[in-house]
Amino acid sequence: MMGRAGVIFAAMVLTTAPNTAFAQTDDDQAALNQLGLSKDVHLLAPRDPSVRKATAIVNGTIITDTDVDQRLALVLANSNGKISQEEKERLRAQVLSNLIDETLQIQEAAANKITIQKAELEQSYARAASQFKKTPAEFTKMIRGLGSNEASLKRQIEGEMAWRRLLSREVEPFVSVSDEEVKQVIARMQAAKGAPEYHMSEIYLSATPATQAQVEANMQRILEQIRQGASFAAYARQYSEASTAAVGGDLGWVRAEQLPDALANAVKEMGPGQIAGPIPVGGGYSIVALVDKRQVLTSDPRDAVVQLKQITITFAPNVTKEQAQPRMTAFTEDLKTLKGCGQVADFAKKWNADVVDSDQLRIRDLPPQLQPTLVDLRVGEATPPFGGSEGGVHSLVMCGRDDPADKTAPSFEEISSQMSDERVNLRARRYLADIRRDAVIEYR
């Protein structure tokens, strides 16, 4: 969304954009005619795959096979190679569509005298590299190792920067949010205190009656890839037509009433970490992921900061579950007699156990399976044992906890900014749709 940091990378492998475009002129065509070549030409050697071949010409700017291949290489790397040839061809078509939009955005910015300087591109590229804890040179080597090229990523960075600047000049000044509208939102939030709120991500593709079946099938394939381990954020950047694509599809925190009915009904049935779709929404389909959920203006008990002692007993190598069971049972029963962290040292000595101290941990940062137990655990109590005979058996003893205070409503400025972002993003989608309608695109 507008107003958020322009993060280029939030997943291990992200998308890139085409290399520097080439413009074909009448002089170039005249030079070819002067060669006097016969129409009956036979190739005497196979085509060199490194030679560029035009895939589309967008208002005179060429997008080549190489441009598509370099973008596709990162998508395939993100899919861990688990992709059929049919799916690969479908991905190529989607990549080309995205590159066309990217080219149109750069062209529109240039038409409005907006250009991105080389020094700015290099700075953004260096920031992207730092997110992987690499120097720009190391980052370039990594990208090339995936079969892509640093010029592709820089092209995407250029497109995103140019488009944001264009929107800031041509769209944002004409979007306004009144004080009364913000006050109404604050009042609704106060009235909704305790209601569920969801942190969501989305992938959206538009569809017409003629393309509905094809788009739905495409979304189903994307969903399958994500369920097989592909990055949701990377696929959102690559395919989503929503304005949230630039931030990996992140919608932020929303309430059910802010969503279309179909999405609201789906998210109410989801748990953190789950995905759903394709879901029919106005003008297309969505895939949504529930990152987390909470209650409006209410503290989340998982945000409690706790101090823990972990007790671990181990077993001899090759011990069977049946052989370990008596000791595990006795350990479980003895834990019930433990009265506070002051007794942990003696308890551990009795069981020849290892003890690890952990301070300043948030419950939400611990394994999801343990969080419900720890939320209800009082100071001095121990969790039931967890683990197994192979890795040892563990128990966590609660030594202290600082529960979070109730949340306050976002500030007036934060709400106003979010509402403005949403309106800018809506107009940005309409703006791009208008540019597409006026474009001259020739496929080769």
C-alpha cells in the first residue's frame, strides 16, 4: 500500500523485472531490407538460446524471451522445482503479463517527466542485498546463480519507484479524508472493542465472464504451489493485481466488516497460518492467508513476556518407547509436585536433568503447540512434558510473566493515513487499467 515502506524482499526468492528495453526504429527495418536476403532461408545450426527474441512490444518497447526467462527463473526457484511443464508455461504467460504492466508504468512515469537516477537504483539494490546480509556483489552472484540477472531486479525497482512517484504527483493530491470520517472510524473501533481482528495477506486476479474459468484454474494452481511450500509473499508480488502486491500481499490488520462478505466468511473459519481460496470476489478471485488474529483494542495474552526454566531429561541411545515409558510417566507425576522455580535446581539434580534459563520471551514467539498452555500457566507451575524419547522430554516452568496492557486505538493520524492509502490504491488500479486500454501491444 502507499505509505508503507517499499520493501522489495520479504521472502527468500522474489520477483524481478525485464532488462533494459530496446526500441525498434524504421531505420533498423530499412537496414534489414538493404541486406537483400532471400525469403527462402534455411538455418544451418540450432538457435542459440542466449539470443534475445521479442515476446511482446509495448508501445515500442521490446520485452524479450530473456526478460521473461530471468523473471521465471526466480519463480521456479521459489517453487523448489516442484512444477510441471504445463504449469511452467502458464507461469510464463503470467510473468509476461506482469512485465507488460511494469513497462506501462515506467512509460507513463517517463511521459510525466519522472525518471529514476542510477544512484537511486544502486542504493535501493544495496538495501535489498542487506536484507539477505549480503553485499551488492554477493547479492548479484546469488541472483545469477538462480538463472536470473541483477538488471532484471533493478528494472523492477525502477518500476516500483517510478510508479510510486507518479501516484504521489497525479493521484495522492486529489485524495482527501475528512476529520469527520476519521472520527467515525475511531468511534466504530471503540464500539467494536473485543471484536475479532485479522492480519491477512491476499493474492487477487481479476476476471471477466469470458475468462472466469481460466482465472479460477490459474488461482487453483497457485494455491497448490503455496500449499506445497512456495512463498505466499513471493507469489503475491509476482501475480497479484491488487495494490498490495508490492508488499507481498500484506493487507495489515482488518476487521471482518471491512472485507467483502465472501472473504469475511472465509477468514472467520480460518486459523493463523491457514490459506483459503480461490474465493469469488467482485470482478475476480482471491486467495487469502491468515497471518494472525486478535481482538480490537484488547491485549493479546500471547504478547505476555515470560521468564522460563526448561527442564530436559534424556534417554540412552536406541532406547525404545516402551523402555522409556516408565521413566517418562514418573517424570510427569513428579512435575506435579514442583512448587516454583526455586525448586528447579534440586528437581533437576534428582532426575539428572539439564536446565536452561530463558528471559524476556514473548509467548507468541514460542512454538504454536505450547502457546495455549503457557497462556493459562501461572507463575510457579510447570507445563506437561513434551517431546519424546529420541530428543529427550522437556517441561517449562513459569518463573515470571508480565502481561500486556490493553491496546489503545490507533492515533488520528494513523487512521487518516490508512484511509488515504486505501483510496490512493483504488485509484491507482483504475489508473493502470486506463493505461492498459490505451496501450499498443504487439505479441511476437
